[in-house]
Amino acid sequence: MKINTRNFKVAIATSCMTMRELQKAGKLSSTTINRAKYDREYLPELKTVGKLARALGVSVEYLTEDVRE
């Protein structure tokens, strides 16, 4: 499951959170957040996607892209 980087950036902007606040709220590293924000090939664990979604107040579906192979 890939992160939809556009939706992720919109969710961050809408939440008015700084990266440090997102780090703290999601209990995630800055590396993880930066990869989710910029790396279109990043495949995070489901738990990580859940933490990001919860911290930003959005659904997992909003943050992800459906990748069918």
C-alpha cells in the first residue's frame, strides 16, 4: 500500500501541524514522515499508515493509493 503523497501533503496543511508536531502525535521518526511525504515508492507498514492517519485526523483510505499488480 503506497502513500498518496498529494493527499498526505494536503492533510498536513489542513491540520496546521509542524513536522515535529506530527512526529510527536504519530510517534514516528522524521525519516518516516519525510519518506511518506516525498518518496512515491515508499511502502510503509500498515501500522505506520494508521499512525499517520490518526495523527492527521483522516482515514487510511484518504492517505493511500490502491496498487494492483
